[in-house]
Amino acid sequence: MAGEVDNKQNPVVEETAPVEKKEETAAGAAAEEQKAEGGGQNNADNHTEAAAAKPEPPVKYSVHKANFDKDVVYLYQFSRTPLLPSLSPYCLKVETWLRLAALKYENVDHKTKFRSKKGLLPFIELNGEEVADSAIIIKELTQKFNQDIDAGLTQEQKNIAHATVSMIENHLVWVLFWWRTKFPELVLKGYKVNLQHALGTRIPNGILNFFFKFSYGRKGSKKVKAQGMGVHKPEEIEEFGKHDLKVLSDMLADKPFFFGDEPTTLDVVSFAVLSQLHFISKDVNLPLRDFMSASCPNLVGHVSRMKERCFPDWDEICTKLDLNAHLPKPEPEAKEGKEGETEKKTEQESAETEKIEKELEKDKSDEKTEKVEENKEKEESK
């Protein structure tokens, strides 16, 4: 580099200098360049070695299941019941689809403590990412694993399926939700729900049942009213549900599934909702269930076929309330530190009880406030 600078500053030198001197200068410059290049290479090697020696920081995932296996779907939903794998049509829809698509999945036993970032159940975690909403979950998994159970349908059939799914999920299911919020005590009785098991707590079922009836009934009825179904008379709502069932029955006719011999997404959605009606205890009065049994026997047959096709372990699931009856069971681990675990559970239960009591007090306070406001409105209208 120095030789180059000198030559540019004194151009006459190159012309008048002896040949030997010129060669020596060129040789020196070449040596210096080689030395510089060698030094640069050594520095690069040193940097490479340093980079190799420094371990890369582990990737942090904002999911609940940090030790996940690649391409395994982790499903978050409600706990099992003795009569039905899930009380949520949307949770049952996702699990049924997963089984029909033959994807590897595992239910996470979270005792209904977690919700998605959207505040919903179900949601899944896949390869460190969360996906919520049953329709979006199925769409994402279909694309990810190339498992489209509707691939054999024509465009016209897909359009019919889309419209029918919208009717089921935006109309029929709200008839069911209206009944549940109207009679929350019959939900517990009809599906034989044990809230102690569902929530993983030792709080007495009496307290849990009271809280469920008060909170679920009150909050749920607000949602049903906001959706629009709850503003109608009971007999009108019942008629809505019967009409939807009759439409489904006419569409199914004498076919095993809605579009032939193989189930599609429409069959999954129908099964997830109709099973909520069919499998409820006969001890509970539910007019929509009785109508389906008497006037739409082909829908009952459809539910049975989907159950046999997708849930061969149905009885085991409902008897043992096992979230993962489809998975091989690991070897039992040695139990250690029982005293510490018991103390920890007791503290958690106390905190949960206190939380429930506070929510009850808040709900009662909100109810009183609403009544006062309603009375004021009535007085002002007079």
C-alpha cells in the first residue's frame, strides 16, 4: 500500500529508478501485501473460532408447552365428562377433525386454566406457535399438513357446506347455548359434570356448582342476548332449533354422510353440535333432543357413525375421563415430596376459593347495580 501511495505522489521515480531497485520495491510490496493478507486471514480464523466457541442462545417460545415435539398438535380444551368428550361443540369439532385427518395430537391437561391470546377455547400450539378459533385451526392445519378432507368436493358442494356450517355455528348452536344459560343446573346434571375434576381442585362441589349456576347463567345469558337469540320467546327459540334440525335431516337424507360415503368438514361440525343434544342424560328435559330422536332419526344415525369412525375409544374416554386415551401411557414415576405437594395444593385451593368468593361478590354487586339502573329507567319512563 505504501509503494502505491509513493508512486502516485512521485511519478518520475518509476521512470528514472534502476531496474533492480524497481524489482526490489515490487517484491517488498508483494511481501507486505502477503503479510497483510495472512494477518487478515488469521483474524478471520480467530473470529470464526470465537463464534464457534460461543453457544447460540436458546430460542424462547411464548407458549405453555415449552418442551414440545416437532409437528405434534397440542390441543387446549375443556375437561372430559362421563357422557361426552367435550361440552364445547368447538373443542369437539377440532378434536374430531384431528382424528379424521389422522394427525398427531395431544390434549394438554390444563384444568381449563388457560385461554388463548384471543381469550378463547379451543386453541392449539404447534412448533412453538399458538393458533386460536376452531375454523382458523382447521384451515392452518389443512395447509400445514396438506390434509384437506374436503378435497373431493366440487366447488358447488363446498359452497353448500360453507353455508350450512354457518347456519349450524351461527344459529343452531346459539339455540343450544340459550338453553344452557337458561338452565345451568341441568347442564351439570345432564352431562354429569364433576367440577372438582374438571377444574382440578378440592373445593367442595357444592360451592363450585353454586358459582357455576350463578356466574355461567348470568354471563352466558348476556352473550346470548348480545348475539340476538336471547331476545326471542322460548317457544320461538325452540322453533328455530327444530327448523335447523329439519334442514340438516333433509340434506342428509339416506346418505351415510352429507356428501356421500366419506365424512367432510360439514359432517365434523354437525357431529360436534348434534352430539351435544344426543348424548345428554334422558333424566333432563330437552325438547330439541326429543325432536331430533322422533323426527330426524337419520341425524341420530349420523352421530353414531361419526362416533364409531372417529372415537373408537369413546367409552374409555368417558369412563376414565382420560384426555389422551389415544396415546400410549408412560411408565409411572416414583412419588416424592408428598408433603410439599400437599401443602402447595392446599395453598392453591385456598387461593382459588378466595378468587371464587370475590367473583361471586363482584357478580352480586354488578347485579344490584343493574337492578338499580333498571329501576331508575322505569321511574324516568313514567
